[in-house]
Amino acid sequence: MESADFIFIYLNDQQQKSILDRPPALSALQSFETFLLLTALGRHSQALTTLTAALESAAKSISGAGPEDRSNLAEATATLNSLIPSGYQVIFTDTLTNLRIKRNNLTHFGHSPKDDNESIRLSFGTALSLMNAWAKVKHDIDLFEVLHGGLGEILQRSVGLIQDPLNHALGEANLIRGVRHWIIHHTRDSFLSRWELSVLSSDEATIGTTVASGFDYREKALERLKQRDPNVTLTCPICSSTEAFVVEVDEESLFNGDGALSPIRGTCIYCDFRVPATTVKLISELCADQLTTELLRQIRLEYGVK
């Protein structure tokens, strides 16, 4: 069987057949991946227009329209929205009409940095929800589950943060830091020369033998970050390196709190993923499975507090 070409997506044989039987569906998923790449590069307005193009391709896969038939975003979103079964919960942060208006403005009149947060909110909070509903209903594909290497979980958690109006004051661009850094970190080899890749791969083999060993640099960074006391060292949610994500925690919550750790900021010594104090909720979301009451108990014991 012919196979589909993807960057981040992995489909089983049945899912691949379902997509290949309707070629516009393949284009829709590939445009979705391009949306992710543009997001990583910070081109949020172009990312939005690319994701709406994916929606138009998805609608074409249903209607049977040919490649020469003109696309209409209003008709495409109406077609896709009509697929959603009664009782199937889909959250939109904005209306499909506003999504269309914003896409048209960006396509025909350009963009500026002030468009970024709105573009992110419409992409992650509305267009992506509609895209995933189509993939599930027509092809039994959950976009969050078919993205490999942990990207799907990070994307899903970021969507949840975007869809909560209480988080909008933090700035949508801050809420998707995890998605952007994961993609940049995991695709960097594609942009490096052979000698750069060789240096990276031999880094750990030269521990202590070079002046600027990457390992030595990270060890010094770890020591420096751990001076921010109290802190806890976690597995990085981006690169999955263990004992690498140093999180400064609130002293009051640690010693006198109600059983929950309150992060202040975090930095990974390996992939350099950084979460500033202004976006601390991102740590709580991405590291929710690690910031447990058992971890709190262990840290308190280390500090002599029961």
C-alpha cells in the first residue's frame, strides 16, 4: 500500500488507507503539520492561514470537489461543523465567522505582531478543535494521539490553556511555549550540517576533555539554578531528559501550603526550555504528573519538615 508522508504524524494501516482514499484529506493533515512548523517559527498569522487551508482541504475530502474547484472557508467550516454529532463536545474560543474574517484580513491585508495572540487563540482554540473533530468523525484519527514523541500531549495541554478565558491575560504566545520549543528541539538536526551533528553526538564522549564541554556547561548551569532555593528537579516535559528541569517553587506552599507545590519558574539545563514567572501555570500543566503530593512529602522531609 502507498504510504503517506508526514513529519510528526504516525498513522496505522487502517488510518492511512482512510486518508489516502480521499486525497484532500492527506493534504489537510500535511497542512496541519505545516501549521505546527510555522507556529514553532513564531509566524502565527501564517500558521492560522495554513490551518484554515487545512480545513478547506478537509471539507473537499467530504464534498468530492476537485483541485480546480474554488475553496470557500465559510462553506468549509459549515460543512465540517455539520459533521459533529449531537452530544459531541467541541470547544470553540471564538465563532467560526470571526475565524473566517480574521483569515481573510491576514490573507489580503497582511499582519503585524499585534495579530499574534489573536491568531494563536483562533488557531488553537477554534480551528484546531474543528480540525480534530473532522479527523475523529471521518477517519477515526485523534490528532493529539497520532503526534509522536510527546508532542500530542503538549499540544493538547496547550489547547486546554488557550481555551480557558482566565489564561488569556497571560498572553496566548506564552501559553504555547511548550509546543514551540518541542518542535524546535526535535527538528533541529534537520537544519544542522554534518560537522555540527558530529559535535553534538560526540559531546558526552568528551566529558572533561575540552574547555567548553556541553556536559560541563550543563553541570555548571544545574549548580547555578539550584541556588534558587527551594527547588525541585524534574524530567523535562520537552526533551524528556531526567533530572534536568529545575523548577523553583514557592517557599510558602512548600512548608505551609495545603498539599500542592506552587512553581515559580523553570529551566531545562539540556534543551534550554524556559518558563518565566509570568507563565508559571504552564509548568503546572506540563508537569502535572510529576508535581504530586508524594513529591511534596519527599521534599519536605529533605528540608526536615513533616
